[in-house]
Amino acid sequence: MTMDLPPDVKAAAHANRKIEAIKLLRVQRNIGLKEAKEIMDAYFEDNRHTISDQRSGRESGIGRFLVIIILGGLIYAAYRAFS
């Protein structure tokens, strides 16, 4: 039942927008909130590794960006101090 989700519902789920995915599923299948939530909970459980991997990739990207900014600031400070 969870494998035949519409593409936009899957896209919202993989973008970690659970509420949006539930709303889309309710509209497209004309079902209630409880049923849509149960379907999406099952989908998230079945795909937790894929979804969590995508989320950790974004978080590590932010971490890398911050490290680059901090290192750039330190290099600039050292340049100004020794010139």
C-alpha cells in the first residue's frame, strides 16, 4: 500500500516535509488524516535509511561550509597580523 505513493508525495517525504506529504496524500486519495498519517508513518519507517541519509548529507554540508568560513577568517586574521 505504501509503495504506490504519488511522486510528489514521495518527493515531499524525501525532502523531510512529512506534514506536506500527508496533506498531499489526503487530497490525492481522498482519505482521512489518520489513514494518511498511518500510510506516511509506514513509508517513513520502510525508507528511514534513505531519508536519514539524505538529511545527514545536508547537515554535513552546512558543517563544511561553517568550517570553511572559520578557516577563511583565521587565515585572514593571520595575514593582517603579520603584514
